[in-house]
Amino acid sequence: MDMILENITRLREHIYNRAVKAGRSPEEIILVAVSKMVGINQIKDAREAGITTFGESYIQEARQKIPQFSEEIKWHLVGHLQTNKVKYVLPLFSMIHSVDSIRLAQEISQRATQLEKTMEILIQVNIGQENTKSGVSPEGLPQLLEEVFSLKGIAVKGLMTMPPYFSDSENVRPFFKKMRELRDNLFPSLPDGFSLPHLSMGISSDYEVAIDEGATILRIGTAIFGERK
Ligand SMILES: *Cc1c(COP(=O)(O)O)cnc(C)c1O
């Protein structure tokens, strides 16, 4: 208990200080505690420490864990999603961070419409153009957005990225910056009334740099729960 509470307290302090230093309002930054491979009791400890939004990556694991919690907790899907798993995801999650193809978006739209629900999504961008990572390429983003904006049952809330890993987080800065610029440059071409308010970027190793560069959603696991086994 104490370790998780301490980690969260320290993390919140760091987030607050960094936001202020960057001239940003700390309230506009959402902390998602990534609880993949973390046990129920640890998640409860984090909940008691004030965390209200958790992130999961694996559908099978999420289907076992999420129903054990009350509905006051929000769950975000941060991991890759296959089209054939969408049916499980809709009732469990309030936001999907990993939409990267029109086929996936269409499936979400169809299922959400059936359930008379609107699913909040982010479009995942492969900003480092890495073969090993999911996400639409920066070049493919405008077209995908145009198609996704027209779908029913989906509310596009912004962009998400997993940049290349560097041990020195300063090396990640250009990728975060590129994400913000990509978002800002798209704004004039979005349909009337639409914006992309959220930038989901920053993990345990680089969240402070992500805050500097405009992140509004931080996805943090290790710095809260410790190293995953
Ligand atoms: C696991 C994971 C995280 C959390 O990473 P940490 O280094 O543990 O903070 C964030 N985003 C995604 C997509 C993940 O899969």
C-alpha cells in the first residue's frame, strides 16, 4: 500500500511542478495508471490513493479484471486492438487509444451504434515510423481522420503515440514535438466544430518531457506499480 501511495504522491507532485514550469495548467493533464499485469489489490491501492482512470493493454486480462471494479472507475485501452476483439472492448472501456485503421474504426462504430453508445477514441500515430510499432503514419493521418470523423458512434478526441525508446528522455522530445505540430497543423482542415484536444503521450521514463511538449494524457505504469514481472 505505502509504496503505491508514495509513488502516486510523488508522481502527482512531479506532474504538477513540471506543468507549472512549462506554463501549463496542471488540471488539464489526465493521469492514466497503466495496470497491465498488475494485480487487483494493487489497483485497489492506487484507487484509494486517488487514481480514477486506469489503462489496460490486453483484452483477455481486461475482461477478467475490469468487472471486479465498480463503475466509478474509468478504463482506457492503451494496447493494440484487433478488429475481432472490438466486441469485448466496448462494454468495458471508456476510451480506446489505439485506433490506427479505418477497418478498426468501422468495427468500433458498428458495435457502438448497436449498443447506442458513443466510444471515445484516439488515433495512434507511429511517429518514429518504426516497423515494430502500431499506428498510422504521419502521412496517412489526414486521410484516416477524414474517414473516421464521418463514422457514427465514435468521438475522436485526439492523438496517441509510443515514440522510440531512449534511455535519455531528452532524445524523445523531437517526437513529442512533432506530434503536437502534426495536431496543430491539422486543425484548420478539420470539419467545423471538431478539434483534437488530447495528446496521449509520455510514460514513466519520459512523461516530464511529454508535459513540456503538450501531453494531456500520461500513461504511466512502472512509476506507480513498480517493474512488471
Ligand atoms: C505499458 C504501457 C505504458 C506504461 O509504460 P511504463 O513504462 O510502465 O510507464 C504506456 N503506454 C502503453 C501503450 C503501454 O503499453
